Amino acid sequence: MSPTLLESPAETANASPGTPWEVVAVQPETVMEALHHVRSLEGLSEDEFQWLVDNGESRVVADSRLIFRSGDPAHEMSILLEGEIQVRRLNSGPTAVFVGRSHELTGKLPFSRMKTYGGEGHAVGRVWLLSYPESLFPEMLVRIPSMAQRCVSILLDRVREVTRIEQQAEKLSALGKLAANLSHELNNPASAARSAANSLWTELRNYGYTKYQLGSMCFTSEDKARYSAWTDSVKDLVNETGRPLRSDAMELSGREDALTRWMEEHGVEEPWKTAPTLAETRIELSHLDGLLEAVGPKAMPVALASFAAALKAERMTDAVIDSTRRIFELITAIKDYSYMDQAPIQEVDVPQALENTLAMLNSRLNAVRVTREYDPDTPCILAYGSELNQVWMALIENALDSMDLCERDDHELRLVTRASGPNLLVEVWDNGPGIDPDIASRIFEPFFTTKPVGVALGLGLDAANRIVTKHRGSITMQSKPGSTCFQVRVPIEQAGAY
């Protein structure tokens, strides 16, 4: 085991003004032994190790102390001999971007273009490190020639690790957006179904009570026949499957007032409960006069209440059916979108895939006119369906975000699919403000984004480009103010591609 600073107490210690660490003087033998346990330094000669011992400044940082902030200048290399340093980026959530572990080289290394720290660095446990200012880098590379190759290897590993973590964060962000959209879409029909089911239970009890009252009036066979004939005639005036008519609010209010006055004049109790239901139908006052003639003034209030209760129950049942149908459609869409329970490579119907993606984003399309130009002869392709859906999601979300920045009211999203020679062509158009020509060449670069800090990581279009390239296709962009188009071309015949 390597020695720790606790096992070999510092001879002297003093706090550096304005810094979170203490500069300590440690026995050179202890530092030398600790450096021999740093894997990145394996194979150095004793003279090279001695140079590191002689030129490194020993520092100690207490547990949980903030060592540096995002944006602080980075101008030195450190060798961690004890403890860890955890770096977090505040603008990408609590995800740890980098962890400097004991017996590793960290900070700014030779050949690094790093100017400032990209996050906040905190000590995890008591940290003991050796620091080397960048002014010593030229001498270090002369005295320890192999340090160049060692540092380049560390830099490559660091880039791969940071990229992996950032890509994972982007995936989590995309999943969060998808979950939020789906939750919003499911909430409306689920709430409607729950409300209708709760009201239906009450209305069925009311309907049963009014039917009992109606039955207790001892109708004759002729009375029953007349009442049955009246209900059959007015049911034809109710909109299809009992759904309420689409009427102007003023017109509906006027009908409701007229029906209420009629029922008050004819002794109907609590007419304000029955009038709204009848006002949404084609039933007129003349039809109520017909009910009065059919059953008489004594039975009319109960007969009308029974009819209205039945009508309410039908509408609530329809609401439950419609809501659950919408929920089923959303579940089907998400299954189709993610290609659950299917092989990785499928025969993909791209227009349907675009529709599934739109279903996931339906809550954002309220103020957007969606124009579909799907060629009926659009061919299916063999592809990784779930991965291509990530492309459609990224492009459509990008278009919606762009239009959100535009002050115009007529937002339009246009989707085009057709065969183009040996390729399937998909175009995603929007009438947003367009992309600045100065940055147009950088939009597919990883981590490049024009969105505010914390909103996006700049990996959406990069991921889309990599997926399309994986399918031996290409993705291009054309843009001017008021018209931006992303074109995706994927070979129709993918024999041997996978």
C-alpha cells in the first residue's frame, strides 16, 4: 500500500492566502514512495522521479472544500496522492463530469488547450496533491521525455470519458422530454376518464331513482306506448352517440334559458340540472310540449328527468370510451416509436414513424400547423427503427424550438417523404427565423448549441448525424429567414449495411 500523508506528518504547514489548501512540507522519501504508486508514472527512472519530488508543491485540502470554480483559470498540473476531486457542471444538472482519483494526474496537462475549469471541483475526503505550474512544462518535457506520451494518453482518455458522460446526460434529457410530453398527453384523457367515471356512478344512481319514480306512476299500456314513441322520436334529435352539439356559447346560453323557463312554468323541480343537458341537443320547446301531451302534466317532470338522466349517462359513457381510446392510441404510438418487442432491424414505414413522433410531441403542436406531404409510394426501408425515430425527434424538436423564437403567429411544420433515386428522402421544414450563416457549418458539431445554458447540451443534431451515417445516409441543411429545411437521405436498399 502507498503511504498517506497521515502516516507521515508534515514538517510544516501554512495556509496560502485566498486558497482552499494548505502548503505542506513532507519528507522527500514519503513523496517519492507515493509517486511510485501512480500508474501513469510507471517506468520512470529514479532521476525523473526525483525531479517530480524536487519541483512539486505539496498541498492538502480538507474534505468537501471547494477547490476551484467553473471559469477559474487553469494553469497547473496536479498529481493526486491521496483523496479524490469531483468536478460537476452546474449547467448540466448534478451529473459528475470528471472524477480525479488518487494516484492520477489531473488539472491542466502539457499539450492541453484547456484555459479555464469547466465545472466546480470539490475535495472528496482529505486531498493530498503535488502541483506543477505550467511554466515548468517545457522543463518537465525535457527532463522527463516520456511525459509527452503519457499526458497525451491521459488527455485522450479524459475526452472519451467526458464525451460518454455528456452523451448519457443528453440521452437522459431526451428521455425526460419524452416522458414529460407523454405524461402531458396521458394526463388529459386520464383525467377526463376519471371525472366521467366518477360522475357516471352518481348519474346511474339518479337514473335508477327516476326510473323507479316513473314506474310507480302505474302507466297504462297506452301511456307507455306514447312515452316510448316520444323518446324514440327525440333521440333522433340528439347528436350522434349522444355527443353534445358544437354551438356558439351565446346560442347555447339562450337555449338553456328558454328550456329553464319552460320547465319552471310546468313544475319541473331543479330545472337548472336538466336544462344544460337538453340545451346541447336539437330538442326544442315544441318537443317538450309533445312529452306533456304524451304522459300528462303529473308524470311529465319525472319522465323528463328520467330521459335527461339517461342522456347524461350515455354521454359520460362516451367520454370514458373516448378517453380510454386516446390512452390506448398513445400507448400504441409509444410502442411503435420505441419498436418494443421487435428485432433491432425492422421494415420501417417512415411516414408512420413521423406520425408516432408527432404523437409524442402533440402537446407542443397546439399553435403549429402541421403540413404532411407523404408520397403514397414512399417505400419502406430496413433500418434500426428506434434509432431513426431519434433522428425525427431531434429534427422536429429543433424546428419547434426555432419557431418558438419567432414572433409570427402562423407557425408551420412541413414534413415531406418521397423516393429520390436510390434513396428515401425525408424533409423537415419550419418557417422560423432561420439559422445564422456564421454558425451553419457548426450545427452538427458535438456540444455546439445556441440554446441557453442548462437547456441543451448540443448533442441532438450530432446524434442524428451519427445515426444517419450509420445507415449509410446523409443529412443536410438549407436555411434562410422564414424557411429552414433539414434533408435526410437514407438508401432504400440496405443490403450488407448491417
